[in-house]
Amino acid sequence: MSNNLDTADDLFTFYNKIKYLVLFPDKKFKGYTSLREISREIFIDYSTISKRLNETNPCVCYGKDYLYLIQKIQ
């Protein structure tokens, strides 16, 4: 099974699953489907991210060594 998005339907299906965008310190964006998924990758507790997103959207979260900008898109 390929990880490529080969058709327009595949592209829209994938796009509709994305709920959060994260801007990383190396100026790259990545889409995520859940706060827990983000938490596993950037090592910031999902409850902290949720609380900050409720205060402001987008929010800036401070990891151990880096800053991340997280935005809820849906």
C-alpha cells in the first residue's frame, strides 16, 4: 500500500482528517488529527496544548528546547 495521494478523492479525504497544524522550529508545517498525536511527537502534554488552544488560537507552546505554533483548523 502506498502512502502517496494518487487521486483527488484521496487528497480531500486526507485533508478532511487534519484538525491541527503545527509549525516547527525548522519552519516546516505538519498536519495532525489529534492532540495526542501532536503530544507524542513534540513531548508537550496534550492537556497543556488543549488549555492553551482554548485561550488563544493559534497558541505558542514551549517544549524542552523549542517553540511550536499550534493552530486548530476545524
